[in-house]
Amino acid sequence: MTAVTLSNITKQFGDVTAVKELDITIKEGEFFTFLGPSGCGKTTTLRMIAGFYYPSTGKVKFNDRDMTTVSPEKRNTGMVFQNYALFPHMTVFENVAFGLKVRKVNKGEVKRRVEDVLEKVHLKPFIDRQVSQLSGGQQQRVALARALVIEPDILLLDEPLSNLDARLRDEMRNEILRLQREYGITTIYVTHDQVEALTMSDRIAVFNVGNCQQIGTPTEIYNQPVNDFVAEFIGETNLFEVKRSEGSLNLFCDALNLQVVADSSIQEEFDENKRFKMSVRPEAIAISKTRLEGDNVLVGVVDLVQFTGESVHSFIKVNNGRTTLKVTDLNRGPSTYLKEGFELYVQLPPDQVRIVPVAKE
Amino acid sequence: MLTAEKRKTILLLIPIIFVLVGYVLYPTIETFIESFKQNGIVSIQNYVDFFGPKAQANLEALWNSVYISLLSVLLSACIGIPLAFIFTRYNFPGRSFFSGIAIMPIVLPSLVGVMAFMWLYGEVGLVPLAIQDLFNLEEVPFSIGGVTGILLVHAYTMYPYFYMTVSSALNNVDPSLEESAANLGSGRFGVFWKVTFPLLTPALVAASLLVFMVSMASFSAPFLLAGGYRVLSLQIYFSKINGDLEMAATQSVILSAVSISFLLFMRWFQNRRDYRMGSKGIGAHRSEVNNPILKWIMVTIGIVAMVVLLLPHAVLAILSFVPEGAWTWQKYPSTFNLENYRLLFEDPNIWDPVRNSLIMAFVACLGCFVFGIITSYALVKRKFFGKNLLDILVMLPWALPATVVGMNLILAFNSKSIFSFGQVLVGTFWILPLAYFIRFIPLVVRSTNAVLEQMDDSIEEAAQNLGARWLYTFRRVVLPIIMPGVLSGTLLAFVQAVGEFPTSVLLYTLDNRPISIEIMNQLRMFNLGQAAAYGMIQVGLIAIVMIISYKFFGVKSENTL
Ligand SMILES: Nc1ncnc2c1ncn2[C@@H]1O[C@H](COP(=O)(O)OP(=O)(O)O)[C@@H](O)[C@H]1O
Ligand SMILES: [Mg+2]
């Protein structure tokens, strides 16, 4: 079991700073995800853990061992590449056995362990196939098996599902989780897909342009985003700038023309250079055809209704049509759908309104 | 690791740079320097002589070379482009068979091809004679020689460059592009001119470049057919034979300058209009030719073209059965037997050139194989300062006419140097394998580059991640993956080296005389049958190599250019 510590890591490619002053500790056996838009430095970070890049400054540690400049072949990590990187001239067996042969494991043992792991990824019948004869999902499993068979200290996965179609993605998601639990390996998973991140991870680190914005469990990240970037990137949200005047704790939202009441208010000292936004998830907004009582109530007109199957998205114009709110409800049958052009009442429940600082540019 | 990686790169680069500097750059510079010497004193007198009235022949030869090259481009284009269109756009009986025949000229090594042309259409060529007899004419109706002869041979041997590059470009044109242009109201001609033609420009430029450079460097055709007509590549040879190495060097510099300027011009032109295909080729869909008359006209033309294309191969095969002395005063040969082939295996004098060629080509290609892999790997997979420079050095032997490569070697290795380990190489066995090696470095590096570029970097990283050291990864992962490309390139280099004439004629000695030199000897002794038999051996070798490349490595013939 291995813990990974990244301390104060910066990586520069010429003038480009791909990763900046990163501090992350990944616990033993944890399923840890790097989540962020493309180009934010996730792959670079993962490759520094695998040893393909060395940080410009900072340290990489596995448990207490300093691995910062150890070469990749001596790190005992198992990496699954985005394009699988299977050896095209080898069979499934040879691919999976590669790492064991390098480790000079004896023949019988190689055979036993390869068969064992192929059994686990349900590929035993394909053991003698050429890898080019496999489907995308099967190739993915070979890549996984090849990484797992060497019993790596850390499993590294770089967007492993991005080349698969949606249905296969769901299936492989569960498969990866099952194997990770079974082997109990510390796993670092890179993705730009928030659904993957939320459903699979023990903890998530949200990246933006080389910076780590927030580290936390999926529920923390979703329910208590630390800034507007995290709130907007993870899940859908309604995000509006709010202002407070000096000497008071009251918040006013221009876009909604509303005095905002929120349970989680700003605790900090007043600072006119700091900007704040309110975030309300679409599924948290209450709507009603009859007049609503309480805080944060608005009057709106239904602008557009989108049916997606399991849920219904309604776009409601408020503040005299100047602002649109997105509201999501589960599909409860046709009689409950809102009609476009209808007038209704909207409430942003104070316990669901989150005030977050605007992330630094 | 940075330092470890850098160290590996440097270790790789040391032998590469040694070889390229020692055997490509240094000889080229030697020639350059020699061209500025007269009787050992530094002067520009050679250039003054070249362009001045003193040696008009030189300037004339330069213009002739350019003239022939431009006309060769035009002729080859006129044959190759329509053929490519017909075969990619129309379907008619026997299409794929005919399209296979269309590339047959490339299995004839240049010297052998020229020889076959001479026998067919030359002054006492079989075809003019046959026509004369058939129609009871007073004189032979025509015979080729001089400029027309050279041009005909060039058109025949070089149109496949146009045919193959244009065909593959056409196959990559997304039909929906043309369809959408038609859909937007463009006429047939408009579609071709505005859509198809611009998309083909890169292919046309590439083919023109190739034909121009090959024509400028062409040696065998002028050598056998020119008569009194002067071309620059031949002038170099004459200067060398006359012992005027300084003039030969000057002529080499000028010939290379023209070739390389054309190369640079085309490169510039190509970069100026770069049409990258947005979509992957889906394969052209061919229109079926339905009109029965048109259909059979096409088939007939196809058959006639096939006969014309295969006549050189046929005459070579037939004449190879004519024993010595059986075709001297007679109009047509009358005796046919296996004598020439028997001698090949029984008479050491006849067999030796074949053995020499095979051994020397093998040695050269072994070198190309090892050097090609290392160099290509460094160029494609490693980062280092001055990569562009190295790339240019690697491709230099491709841009230099063969005669110039030969001259470079003479001038560099007719005295002792560190690169020849203190030996005089000229006049020894080793000078020819060295020449072949240098000539075919670019070919092997290119074909290796192509496969290495296909190989994703993550494959190597995956191996490394699984614990494999660099050498292990290279042996067990990289090499097996790139081997087909390397081998097909090396095999092609091998057959070309076996038939190589221009450098051989400059550098051979009595003991290592290769096939091409012996063919010339046999021609000089009017023993045409034996010469044809040598030619057949080469054709057979090339055919075998192409089949192997295609069957085992899945390499299409057009990729081997
Ligand atoms: N080898 C490299 N050389 C130069 N720049 C790089 C290199 N690798 C990544 N970068 C740059 O670093 C930034 C982060 O890239 P990456 O880590 O691949 O992002 P992600 O995986 O999150 O999409 C990008 O701006 C990218 O252009
Ligand atoms: Mg990435």
C-alpha cells in the first residue's frame, strides 16, 4: 500500500507553466481523481507521478521515499494510457505478460498470473488473440490487465474511457471500480468528465489552468464548491454575481433584482476588491403555480421546456425577462410539465443558495 | 532523468554524426574545394571556363540537361496523370489488371531499361525492322537516338512517379468534396479545375520534383543513347575519364546546385499552398463505363498500352536466350537456348559480377539497415538541437545526382583520411559498397521514418512504465513494430544497389566490377544475350522483392518510391 505526496510541484515547458505550486496527498488505497477541463495540467501531473516528466520544482514522494527524479521503469506504477498503448505486434497474453517478463518472473508463474488477471477482466477466452482483433472495450481491459498484473504500487489512469462509446463507458466504470476495490490499489484517475469523477472517486482534485482549486469528496465538491469555477464546472448551476455594501452583511443580486438570503453567508471582512457569486443548483429551485411565501421568491415566465427522458429542464425568465433561471425536475409524467408562456413563482431556498468567491484569473 | 535521456540521445547521435559528416558532408566539401582549384592553386578559373567561351560544351550540356528534364516532367505528366484518372475514376473490364501493368516500368533498372529500348527502337531495333519488313519499306521507318531517345526512355521509366502519386492523391480526395461542389452548381470542368486540381497540387508538385531530379541525374540513358548530345551528368564522367578532376568537381557543383535549387523552389511552392485534407479518404467511387463501344475502346487501348509497356521486358527475356554469336549479322536472332544462364552459373568470369554486386549491395544495405534505424529513431523520437540540420544532411545524398556522389567519393577518398581509417579507399573493394551505402541512406531512413511516425510515443512509455529499460524496450517493442517498414525500404535499396550504374562506372575496379559494368562490357562485345541475361537476373530480383514487400509487409508499391 502506497501513499503519494506531491509537495509544491511546479512544471514548466519553456514559457508555459503547465502545473503550478501543487500540493496533494493521496492516501493509501484511495481512488483519487484529477478533474478539470482539457489543458489544465492533469496529464502533466500524472506523468510526473509516473516519472515521464520531472517537476521543475517540488517533490514527489511514494510513502516516505523521494521519487522525484527516479526513472519511470523503477517506480512500479501501472499506467493505463488514453489510447491504451497496447503493443500491436503481440497477443493479449504477450501484452499482459510483458511486465512480468521484464521482472524475470519464471514461466509457470507468468502463465498463472496472466490467466488469473485475464479471468478477472473477463478476457480469458481471448488470451491468444492479436490485440488488433479486439474491440475498443476489450482493448481497454487488456490495458487494465497489463497494468494490474505487475501488482503496481499505484495505478494511474489517464482518461481511460474517453475513447469508448457511452454504454461501454458505464460498464467499464463499474469494472474499473470493482478491480480497484478488489486489488485495493492506490489509484489516480484523470478525467474531464464530472460524472465519472463524482461516481467513482473517494476524493477529487479539481484543476484549472495549472492550479488545484479544491480537494474533497464528491459530495463536498458538489455541495460546497469553494469558488465559482468549481461550482460551474461540476454539475449544472445558476451563477449570478452578488454585491454587498460596506458595513452590512446584506447581499444584493442585480441580475435577479433580489435581496439574497443565504444560510452560508460571507464570513470574511469586507474587501471591495473581492467579488462574490451566488450559486443555486437547478434541481434545488422550487417552483409553484400558486404564490409562494418566504425568502428569495421571484415571479417568472416559462421560456422553454426541454425533455431529456429522466428529467425535464425548464428555463424561466425572471426579473422582467432580463435573466434566465434553469430549473430541473424529475420526469413525473406529462401532466406535470410546465407550459411555455406560463407565469409562475420561483423560490431559491436559502439553505440551497451558496455564496462563493470568484476564482482568481 | 533529463540528464539520462540527454545522455542516451548524445550516445545515439555520435555515430550518426560521424557517418554523416565523414561520408556525406566531408566528401561534398572536398568536391566544393576542388572546384575552386586549378593545378592545385585556389582560383575561380574553373567557373570562368565553365561559363566562358573556352568550353562551350559545358554550358550547352547544362542547358541540355535542364531542357531534357523539363520535357521529361511534361511528358511523364501527360502520360501519368490521365492514366491515374482513368484507373481511379472509371471501372471497366480488366481495370485492376491493367493498373497493375501500368507500374511495370519500375521493375526495370535504368541501365537495363535503356538497353531494352535500344534493342527495340534503336538504329537496328527490332520494331523498326519488323515494320519495314511488314510493309516492305525501303528504309527503316524510324529509329530513336539522341534527344528523342533519352526523352522516350525518361517518359517510359518516369511516368509511374506521376501515375502513382496522383492515383494515391485521388484516392484520398473525399468524393463528397467534389459532390458538394457539383451540388453548389459547379459544372464538371469547374469541379475539376476548382476542387480536384488544387487538391492534387501537392502530389503533382512532388511528382514533378522527383522526375526533374531523376532526369537531371539521369546517366544510363544519355550514356547509351546520347550519341553526340551532351548532358551535364555525362560531362562529369568524361572530365573524370580525361583526368580533369578539377573540372569534374566544378561540373558536379553546378549540377548539384541546379538540382538543389529546384528542390528548394518546389519545397517553397509546396509550403505556400498547403491543402490539408480535412477528412480521411473514403476511397474514390468509380463510375462504371456503360457505353459498350466506349468500354471496348478502353479495353483495346489498355491492351495496346500493355503490349507497349511490356515489350521491353519481353525483348529482354527473349534475347536472354540468344547465345553468343547467334545474332551478329542476321536481322533477327534465330537460335535460342539456355547457354547464357548456364554460363552464369558455370563460368566464373560471368558469375563474378553477379556475386560482386550481391555482396556489395548486401554490405551496403546492412549498413543502411543499422544506420537507418538509429538515425530515423533519433530524428523521429528524440529532441535535440540542430535536428533540422541533421535531417538535411541525411537527405543530401538523395538530392545529389549519383554521378556527383561518385565524384565526391573519388575526391574525398583518393588520399588518406581519418574517415577511411588512414587508407586510400579509391581503387579498393570497399569504395563501391560505401558509395551504395551513401546513395541509399535516404531511402531507408525515409521508409523507417514513415513507420516510426505511425508509432505512438505512448507505446514506448507503456513499456517503460511496465519496468523495461530503454534497450529492452527498443529491442522487444520498437524494433518488431518498425521492422516491416525498415525491411521493405532496405530490400528496395538492395535491388537498386545491385543495378546501380552511375557510381559503379566511376568507382569500380577490375576485381569488384558489378553487374552493370559487366553489362556494358558485354554490350561492347556485342554479346547482347549475356547482357540481357544479366538484366533478367535484376528484373527477377526486383520482382521477388516487390512481392515480398507486398505479401509480408503489406507495403504497396507506391510507398516504395
Ligand atoms: N510536452 C509538452 N511540451 C510543452 N507543453 C506541454 C507539454 N505537455 C503539456 N504541455 C502544456 O501544458 C498544459 C497542460 O497540458 P496537459 O497536462 O496535457 O493538460 P490536460 O491533460 O489537463 O488536458 C497545456 O497547455 C499543454 O499545452
Ligand atoms: Mg490529458
